[in-house]
Amino acid sequence: MTGPKRFPASLKSATAPQRELLMPQRHLHQATVDAARLARPNGKSAGAGMDSSAVRQRMVGRLRAEGKFDEQVLAAMAAVPRHEFVDSALAAQAYEDTALPIGHGQTISKPSVVAHMLGLLLASAGARQRGSLGRVLEIGTGCGYQAAVIAMLARQLTSIERLQALHDKAKLNLQRVVLPRSPRLIWGDGRIGHSASGPFDSIIAAAGGEDIPQAWTEQLAPGGRLVAPTAARGRGQVLVVLDHVVEGGVSRWVRSEHEAVLFVPLKSGVV
């Protein structure tokens, strides 16, 4: 692991008021306990009817009723069958706003948090001008669900996962869904990004570190935006938004801090 990231001298910071703690993945133990409690007692698959778009529309309708999520993101989520990314025994819970275990000590993030983070990316000036997330780097493929949603919103997606077992699972999951473009899945160290596919208009991380790795800022294109859970002084882990702004030919990185969150740790290396 490297030391704390040294941001460019021109980095500016703005801090939003702290709101309720977002626990997008929850503690694995609690997710497992809840999944077991809610699973069907006869042990049969609870996925019957999950392929109906009406089920997804109900999930999206509940999110829409909160009045705080981007409609473009909600439309993408309505098109992606979330039950294809969880174990069949948990399919009945796939469209609840809850995290679920996906094996290997990991969980799938809550739909509301996926919607919130992708909404932050789409709210950037560059994304509004393009009408899409452009070229995207996702750190932490997990089971592949968020990658599928991003594929609906992006021109190109590269997604990195350090756990080979999850990388392989995501490949199989994504083969079962129809997407406008296929994500490029990489088994590798997310902390170093993927310069061969960059620069990126949007970068999103599903794991939180003490810093934002320098490789990510170097691979963020001018006008691009990065959203990642990151440690903040005196606040614990928060969602950090980093914009690469170019004015008068001079680059600067503008940082803002949002909700307190609790994501799994960002780690180096591959397993």
C-alpha cells in the first residue's frame, strides 16, 4: 500500500453537510443473517417471476418516489435484471433496497446507493454535455450488477476486480443479460487503474481507501469526474467527488465531500 495521496497544489475542497450514514454493502454477517431469515423455507428457488420487467419497475418506482435519483440512471436500472447477479435462493430479495451476500466475503450494493453514485457521475458538467458517462473505469466489479447498469449509460466501460473468483462470476453473470455494449472485465489491481483503456471521463469505486490513488487522478480525463468512498479527516469514510477542471489551459482538481458511507476496504494486489 502506498502512503497518502498527494493531490495537485491546485486541488480545492468543498464539504457538504453530513447526512445519514450510507451502508451500501452492510456488514457481511448481517447481510447473510437477513438473507437466511427471508429465504423461502422449502429451499426451492425463489426466482419465479423475477424475469418480469414489472418487478424491476416496482423497485425503480420506489426509488423514484424518493425524488432524489437521476431519471437516466433509473431507466438503466429498470432495464437490468438484478436477480441474475445474486444466488437463485436470494432472488426473491433481488429487488428490495438491500445488500445481499455474493460470496467470497463480499456483498452486492443496495440499489439506492448504486443510483446515488451513478447520479453523482451523471451530474458532472462533462456528462451533461455528452449525455452519457462516456468512457468509464469501475474499480471493484463484484458480481457485475453495477457494471451492467453502467453499460447502459456509458460509451465504453472497463471494470477491474482483484478477486479472481468474483471476476469469473461477473463474466458469467454478464453473459446472461442483454446490454448495448459489453464491459471490458479485468482481473487486476484496481489501485493502479487501467491506463491502457484510459483516459476516462468517469471513474467509480466500490471500495474505500485512506486516499484516492494517484493513478486514478492521472487517468481522469480533463472534464472528467471521479466518485469514490474515501477517508476524510474527522468524518470517517465519505463519498468523495473529484472533478478534473481545465481553465485557461491549466488543470486543477476540485474535491467535494458528501455522505458518510461504509464500503469494504480498498486493497492492493490480486487474489
